[in-house]
Amino acid sequence: MAGDSHTPPRFRMHFSRHALQIALFAGVFVLLLNGFFITHYRQGRAQAEAEAQRRLEQALLALVDRARLLDLAAFPPVQARDALHQLLPPQATLTLEHLAGDRLLVQAEDPAPSAPDRPPLVATHADIHRTARLEQPYDAAMRSWSQGARKALTGIILADVLLVALLFFLGLFASRARRCQAAHRHSEEMLVAVFENANQFVALLTPAGHILKVNQAALQRIDAARAAVLGLEFWQPAWWRLPREAEKARQAVMDALAGRPSRFQSQNVDARGQTFPVEVSVKPLIFEHDHVEYILVEWRDISDLVAAARALEESRSQLMDMAASVPGVLFRLEEVDSAAALAQRFRFTFISQRLSKLFKLSPELATLDRIADLMQPSAAFLDSLQQALDSPPRWEHLSRFTTWPAKQAGCASGPG
């Protein structure tokens, strides 16, 4: 069918196998149940037949006694027949034959013929005066039992249907549960694979700070076995051999227990005893109960990052030293308030040695002040600065002099 093409073959095969198992189990169970019912039915029918035969024989004895009394009272045959008719079982036929040759037949008003495969029940009696035969159709003799048997049969059929439906839905539920378990195992395997193959160090802690899981990368760095680390407090293994750094880790775990994530830089010690910088992230994992269930710790070696930052700082320092020693007058401005006036909008971030000597400024202090705090810029200076901002590139020559307190001076700009 067209709709089946969207179902993965593995799922179809998996479902078909379990459906077949369910059908076989349900079939065996129903066969056993029906076999028990059939056995009980046959035993019940045999007992009911014996009981019906016994009742028929008792009814025949009662009829024979009544016929004897009627003979003694010399009742006419018609009246005797009516009297005996009142004692007849349902749909039964009574035949009385006297030794003298007289024959009396007492029959129900609407006798029902017996089924061909079920012969009627017959009871006979003979004494010195007569022989008696009482015959009753099988269905009439077994009517009460048949009604009960039909009710039982209806009940067993309904029970079969309900049991089959119940087993079917239980099987579907079990099949779905097995698929969910398989999917859960697959998810766990993927999670473990990601956890173990992560380049950074990862650990999962209890709320008390004990290590539940730790990945292989972290263990290899200190050359430790997993069994030797699991169960320890996070700040106890060899990563935190330095007491001050171990205290940082302990405090971060305590903060996570209170629901506060943290991030800090620290120093770890590897298996060779060498320290290396790490960046640590400690996060509380809070689920549906609104309290910390686990604590996730991720930390990574930032030796390359620290080395790169150090090299960048050295390069910047060298560049600034070169810029400060050039013969020209250079300065660099940084915008601090875009809504302020132009003289209050920028502050100095760098001034060259010549500029500092020319105006007797301290380079450390000057880089903290805005333009208006150090000088009284002329309108020409501010116009040139605005042109440098509006017309990139920002390197412009500001040819006008600026007015400082108590004297006039000129300057040239660096990057605006």
C-alpha cells in the first residue's frame, strides 16, 4: 500500500514479528480456555443426562402408582387418561399395556419430535398387572440444562473476544515499550559517545559534589583510572593539586548547589606535575522537582588561548612603543558618549611622547580624560575633527592650533 512506503522496513519487520508472537500466544491461550470449557461442557451434559433419566424414571413410577389407584377405583378410561395427563413431564408420552391386552396411551397435547441425532429418553416399568413405558424428547428433558449451557457458551465467547483484545493491546503496549527501551538505549549510547569523545573535560556530580561520571579526556590528563576517581569529591583528584585552586573548585560547586552557575579560570596539574591554565564552567542541573539534581562541570585547557593573548599583548605593547617614539604628534580618540557635544564626545586613548612633552602631559593621566578636560579646542580644530569623522579614512591632518589654558599650541591627529 502507498501508506506503508513511509514506514521504515526495520520498524515493519519489528512490528510484524511481535504481532505474530502476540497472535500465537493469544491463539494458544484461547485454545486452552476453550478446551477447558469443552471438557467441562461434556462432563456437565453427561451429568445432566443422568439426572434427566433419573427424573423420568421417578415420574414413571408416580404415573404407575396413579394408574394402579385409578384401576382400583374403576375409573373410566377417559377420566383415567385425564388424571394421568396431569402428571406427565413436558412433551412426554406414556404407554400402559395391561396383561389382559388393554392398552392406554397418554400423550402430551403438542409433543415435539426428537432430533435425529438425539434419541429420546425412555423409562420402562413392568409388574404383574401391566407394563409401562414413558418417553420424553431429548430437548425437552434437557431444556433447563441447555439454557444454562447456551448462557455459558455466550459468556465464553465474550471472554474469548475480550481476552484476545486484551492480549493484543498488551502485546502492542509491550512492543511499544520495547521500542522505547531500544530508542532509550540508543540515545544513551550516543550520549555516552559524545561524552567520552569530547575534547574538553566533562564531569557529572551529585549535589554533594561527588563525581558520578567523568570523561576519558579528563582521566588521561592526570593518568588516573576511572574507578579511582568516581565517588571522590570533585576538588580531590589530581587536577586540583594546588590548594588554592582546589578551594576555587569547591566554592564553585557550593554555589551550584545553591542554584548559581559560575565560570572562572584556574590552574590544573597534569600527570607530569606541570600546571596548565583552564577555564571552568560549573552549572546546576535543575529538573521538574525545582531543586538541583546534578551538577555539570566543563573545563578546558586554555594554554593556547593564554599564549595567543600574551603574544597579542606583547605585539600591541611593541606597536604602542613604536607609535609613541615617532617624531610626529600623534593621538588616538575613543568615543564615550555619542549624544554629547564633540568636545565631550571623545576621550584620549593614546598620545605620543612628543605631544606629552609639548603640553607637559602625563600619558597615563591624559588617556583618562576627554578632549575638553585637557584642552580648549578651537572651532577650526572641531571642524577638522568632524570632517575626519564624516569622511573616512579617519586619518586626517588637523592643521589648526588649539588653545590650552594659558597658551596656544598646534597639533596633528592620529586615528580619529
